[in-house]
Amino acid sequence: MSADAKVPGEPIRLVFELTRADHPRLYDDLIRFPKGTKRINRLRVLAYDGLLVQGGQFVTAWASGSIGQGQTSADDASGAMTNDLFVPSLSG
């Protein structure tokens, strides 16, 4: 094992700088929260959701085709996504 190898389960510490010019939507979302735990937890949620989407385990409304041709934003489809939560389960 090399000196640079990490032990599985060891915490990862990240320090990074994000400017609005780099990723405006991400910046605007994160700046809503004060420095600290709330902002870090929001970033964790966004990163985990992105990982699920990338792995195909979570399908967005846009990718699933539930957004119609006339709709152009995620806000337009939010009602359809919410309504799908209350559909009866397959098990009866």
C-alpha cells in the first residue's frame, strides 16, 4: 500500500472555492444557506442526488418524458412529479 492510498471509510475533507461565474445555479442555491452545517448538508444532498442520476438509479422528470413538449422548466413539471408520489403501490 502506497503512502498516498486512503484507508476505506476514512473521512474525506474538502475545501473548495466556488464563484458565481463558475456555476451560477449552484452558487445561488448554496448561498441561500449560512456558512456551516446547513450549506454543507445541502451540498451533500445535491452531490448524492447527482450521483444517483448519473448512475441511473434516480430518473428526473425530464429524462422520463413526464414533461410535455410545451413545458420548458422543472417548475412546470413539479405537479406531475408530486402527483406520482401518491399513486397506489404496485403491491396493492
